[in-house]
Amino acid sequence: LILLIIAWGALAFGAVCDWARWPLIVACAVAGAWGLTREQVSRERRGVNGPILLGLVLVTLAVAVQLVPLESRTIRRLSPATHEFLKQYDLLYALPTVGNVDPKGSTSSRNDASASILVSGSVSHPLSINPPQTWVGLACFLGLGLMLIGLARGIGGRDLRLLAPGIVFLGVLLSMTGIVQKALWAGKVYGFWEPVNKGVVAFGPFINRNHFAGWMLMA
């Protein structure tokens, strides 16, 4: 199961598309739950790694806080850069902002963000500049985090003796795929998948060769 998950994440074009990403997240969560609930022999019994679990919880909370809707005035106070970005790229957020005036009533520079006022009621927006993508990132983090905690507890020595050669074999398979595809490159991954960006030369299943290198280094 673990080898299939790792292979899917790599061979399905790095699992960057929704049809590949969401099954991967679910599979990671299932593998993690299996590791947490798996019965172990006494000499291999391990508890959940507390410090790693604490770290995962803290990062989850840090991401979740950025998804809480806040009034634009609060966003401007907490994160002026986010406020300025949303004013330029989010029409619904920018509409209530009508101008820049100073407290004495005289017109001030339009570049002075601290003097902008809202006249049609404050709009709400999370601190995240792209909440849907932040939700996706949080889901990935939770799925992979659960897999990390679960497998750290549930995998034993016998499992590792099977898993390690399997990862090596998968690495060799990806290497051969990249080498052959490089020699026969005709603009399509696996001979049928055309990247969105024209002119790129993919290496193996990854559109970005640096992603291939990063995966291979971890393997």
C-alpha cells in the first residue's frame, strides 16, 4: 500500500492535478490510520511521536488561522501587504475602498494605504490571498502528516526490509522512464500527456526537471 501511494504520487505527473491529488490525500490518510491502529508485537510497540505531533498541530493551526474571515480594517492592520494585494487583485474586496483622505478632511496621496476609508461597510476576507488554494494545501498537509505519524508508529523492521528495496526499484523505474523519454521527446509526457506550458521538456513524469531531481534525492 505504501509503495503504491509513493508510486502514484510520482507517476501521476507529480499528483499536481485534482484527479491525482485528492486520491493521493485520501490514500495517505488511510495509510496513516492503518499505522495508528495496527497491532504490533510487544518488542516493536511504539507510541506516537509527541514532538512531531506537536509540530504538525502547530503548523495546522497556523494555516487554519489564515482561513478565518476578517474585516478589511483588521487585515489592513495585521497585514498591510495582504490588504494592498487584495485591493489590486480582488474586485469584491477593492470595491468598498473609494479613496484616501486624512483625518482633517484634506486629500492625501493615493499611495498612503493607512489613510484609506471604507464607505459601504467593511468587507470580510481571510488573511490568505487565495483561500481555496490554502484549503488544498491544508488538506495535503493533514493527509501527509497523518501518514507520517501513523507509519512512524506502525511500520516495523520487516516492513522496512520490503519498503526500502521497493523505493529503490521505483527510483530506477523513474530514472529509466526519464532517460528514454528524453531521447524520444516529442512534446508529450508518456507519449500522450501534453503539458499546459508549451516548449517545456519534461523529465520522466515531472514537467519540471527540478521536481524530478528533488524526488530522486529523497528516494
